[in-house]
Amino acid sequence: MKDMIQITLVDRQGETHYLDAPTDMGLNLMELCKANELPVKGTCGGMALCSTCHLYIESNHHLPEATNDEEDMMDQAFFVKENSRLGCQIKLSDDLDGLVVRLAPEDEEF
């Protein structure tokens, strides 16, 4: 166990951010984005009750299956794709080293 991984995040303007992420604190991807002051609201606090941490998984990492709550929320989200997930539902772990994600557009942008 190495306790630190790197996540690559592409923001809504296309800028790439390389985030060092601790895996020993129980954080999720939404919390990592907020800690790095990236534009992820996480309005519900990580309960899968909103979609303000919606993002796209762009690498081939194996992730746990989405829960029923996450799937229900994605049914109500904007701009959903096959690779859509809620950042609050992705716990940081060593096997996510090198994960690449892109923030989904917000509804008011269009």
C-alpha cells in the first residue's frame, strides 16, 4: 500500500490538473476535487442525492459497480454518457492510480 496516487482531471475549460490523492484518509473523488478548489459543488455532501459531482471516467480503470442510489441519480442528471459516474461514490484507493476523469458540463452552461 503506497498511500498516495495520482488522478488526472480535465476541467470544464479543458485544462488538465494532476492531483496527488491520499488513499489512507477514506476520501472520495468529489472530496479530492473540492480540496483542490476545482468546480465541483457536491451539494448533497456525498450522499448520491444530487449530480453536482457528475464526471466522466476516461481511463480503463475497473471501478465498483454503481449503487442503485447512484443509478437513480444519474437517471435525473444532465449530459449522462455511458462512462458517467458521481465523484462522491468513487472512493480513492491504490488501484485507482492513474485514473483520468473529466468534469461533466453543468446544465446552465448550455
